[in-house]
Amino acid sequence: MSSDPPEKPPTPRQEARDRRAANIFLLVAGALLVAIGIWLANAMVDARRADECISSGRRNCQPIEAPAR
């Protein structure tokens, strides 16, 4: 038998704070997933372009950027 006192139900203020924290976490996680998805899509497009360039027999498929003088 446990002699611990029963837990108090959270107050409306605590519930609102917890809900707000959960919403912020979900917003950040969603934004991170969207950013990763965009980065991955761009990387796949770049890889496809390079593959098409190499498949067509060209040699200068990846331009080298030189600093402006």
C-alpha cells in the first residue's frame, strides 16, 4: 500500500503552458522536416543534372567557381 498523496490535477494555466510548449516543439519539428525535404529534393535534382551531363559524354559537368579578381 502506497502512502503517497494523490497527484493534483494540473491547473488551467499549467495545461496552457504545456500545450504551448508542445505546439512550439511540433512547429519546430515540422519546419525542420520541411527544410530537410527541400534540401534533399535540391540535392537529388543536382545529382540528376550531373548524371545527365556525364551520360551525354560531356566533360565539364561540374563548373569550378573561381573568385573574382
